[in-house]
Amino acid sequence: MAPKMKTIIEGQNTSAPTRAKSSPSVRWALASLSLSMLMPSLDTSIANAGLPTLAQAFNASFQETQWIVIAYLLAITTLIVSVGRLGDILGRRRLFLGGIALFTAASLLCGVAPTLWLLITARAVQGLGAAIMMALTVALVGETVPKAKTGSAIGLLGTMSAIGTTLGPSVGGVLIAGLGWRTIFLVNVPVGILNFLLAHRHLPDDHREVKTEQRASFDGAGTLLLALTLAAYALAMTAGRGHFGWLNITLLLVAIFGAGLFVFIEARVPSPLVGLAIFHDTRLSASLAMSALVSTVIMATLVVGPFYLTRGLGLETALVGVALSAGPLFAAMTGVPAGRLVDRFGSQRMTIIGLTGMAAGSAALSMIPMQFGVAGYLSPIVIITASYAVFQTANNTNVMVNVRPEQRGVISGLLSLSRNLGLITGASVMGAIFAAASSTSNITTSSPQAVAAGMRVTFAAASALIVVAIVIAAGSRVLRKHRLAQPAGA
């Protein structure tokens, strides 16, 4: 199977029978990659539904049980670039299989954990497995499907991510109500075993020459420093329950210092974790910046939406849940068609189209009056989230389709990191803008008019961020055309 897979991936001329034989393996490999995107996304949100039950089960405070979610997200954020680079060195297939096994074993440990702190520790280990899966899933697309179908494959992965995020709270609620809280973690075990078998059977083998050349070149110091820096930033953005105090400022300064030190070290080590030269590629730098900005705006919809629906429009909790699921649902429905459009019209054009749709939706949310009710809220949200699916597919394809094979892991990790940092920043910064614009010290008791005012200002700011992303996209395109127009050696 491996020689045939390699022939297809490299785009060599093959006979029709060979392609027909290989197609089922490609489809099963994509099934494994899809599960590997679904499982971490599902576990990002499934535990949220169980926090009240877990607090009661362990006789713990809300702040203590929050670490069940924070530990998972923190592990992903701090380690996703490092594991992507490790996959480039050791072999992506090998590490990918290890990540699935680790995620599955940690899920089992979560499900049988007798104490809260053992559960939190197991969630951190589960986050490490999730980081490996998320970092290498997109990277493995380039080794699994023909280049012309990359957009469709990445669109499918985006759909699976959106489905996981959407289903998490509802699946968690059903499992807890019917079988108890432990099942929200134990459900991963049979799925993980199936995924491991699919990946082991159908993913193409690693290239031995890359693995043996670079086995001893992992940047341990850079890995540790980047992890500590990202942890400091993530905690700075999430600590204090919305109040940005001295602890947050101190952690943010530590993160800034750590980032500077990381750049200093990476410029001097022989085999850096992140080669700084890759940022000379305007396509990559622009894509990372746009991903962070867009994710910041997406988080604004998740932060502001529940308050607007509850306080502004007076919806009951059940209806709020239904309304909040509309956006991710449309994102899931848009993923695969977006991939086909990217394959047909090109990633750069579809990136601009996705960003334009997000800007229009954000602007509409900042202007539509409360009298339009739920429909006035949902219509722009659907535009934003569907356009986000288009942007995400196009942006990831634009980067990954031109990456050298030995860099796929680390660059896939950087794309995931930029998204996570945007989500973390959005939760803090956009939440602060919303609270300040609402002119109240307690948003949970504020008037509908105050909440509506806060939403208008928040999404006016969101529109501005998307406009910045459009400028970056357009500027990157102009710079690239200018460089291509220059004669060689100029």
C-alpha cells in the first residue's frame, strides 16, 4: 500500500487501476483524520456541561472545577507548536499514533479518577494527546490526499471541528443525565481505539530519511521557554474572573519577556524549534496574523451572545442554547462546500471573500436594533460563522499546500496556536470591551438597553479587527505579486 500511496501523493502519473485501489485507503485515512479533529474539539466543550455536576460530585468550588477545562486548554495551547516540530523530527505518523493512544488512555483515566486533582491531571495529559492530534492532522493531509484536493480535505476537517464544538454541550448533557458524568470521558475510549486502528492501517508511512537526519536536533530549551511563555500569556488572559489586576499584569509582562527571550534564543541555536526565517514568508506571517484576529472575533460571539440573548432579548436558558448552536451548525454545513470552492477558485480569493462576509456580519450586529429580536441576532451570526468556515478553510489551505514536507508539523502547529491565542485573547479583551460598553459593574443584572449598547460597541470593534485582517490579506497578496514580478536575483 505504501508505494502506491506515495505515488499518488507525489502527483506522479499512475494508471487508473492503481488509483482505484488506492482511493479506499485515502478515504479511510481521511476518516481517521476527521475523527482526530472531532475528538479534541468535542472534549473542548463537552466538559463545560458537566462542571456543576462535577463540583457537586467532588464537593469542590466552581473555581476549582474550572481547572478541568483550563488544564485541557492550557496543555493544548502551550504544547501544540512543540509537538508539531517533534512530528517533523520523529515522524508524523508515529507521533500521531502515540497522540491518539495518549488521548484515549487519558480519557479512560479521567473517567475513573477518584479525586478532582487526579481528574485535572488526567485532563492535562489528555490535552497533550489532543495537541498532538490537532497539530498533525492538518499536516498529514499533505501526505494523504492529492494536492488538488487539499482544500476539500481541510474543509472536511473544519466541518468535523465545528461539529465537535457544537455537539459537546448537548452530548455532555445527555450522557450526564442518562449515565453519569464519567461517561463524558469514557465515550472517547471506543472511538479512540477505532481511530488508532484506522490510522495504523491506512496512514502512509513516515519518510525514514527525514527522521534519521534530524533525530537529535530537537530544541529542548526553546520548547520549555515557549511553553512557559504561552502558559503565562494564557493565564494572564484568563485569571481573575474578568478582573485584570496585578497578577494579570505580572503574568503578561512575564509573557512579553519570555517572547523576547525566545526570539533571542531561536536566532542562535543550530536547530531551532521555530526557525525565524519562516516568518520572512509574507504568506505565512499574514495567515497567522489573520487567524488570530478572526478567532478573536469568533470568541466575541461566544462571550457576548449568551448575555444578549438572556438579558437583551429575555430568552429562557433552553432557547439560548438552541440559538447559540445555530452559528456552529452553519459553520459545520459550510466546511465541505468551502473546501470545494477553495479548490476551484483559489485560496487567496476565498480568503478575501470569507473575511468580507465576517466584516459584513459584524457590522450588521453592531447596527441591527433590538426590535428585530432573535432573527435580527441570528441572521448576522449565521453570516459570520459561515464566512469563518470559508476563511479558515482557505487560510489553512493557502499555507499548507505550499509548505515543504519537513516543515508541515511545526507550521500546522503554528496555525493552531494562532487560533487558540485568538480565542484566549477574545475571551478577555472582547469581554472587557463588552462590559465597559455596557456601563455596569455586574453584567448579569444589567438592563436590556445596556446589554444592547455593549453588543453594538463590541461588534463595531470586531468589524474593525476584520477590516485589519482584510488589509493584511490584500497587502500580502500585493507583496507576493511584486516579488514574483521581480527578475531572479534582483
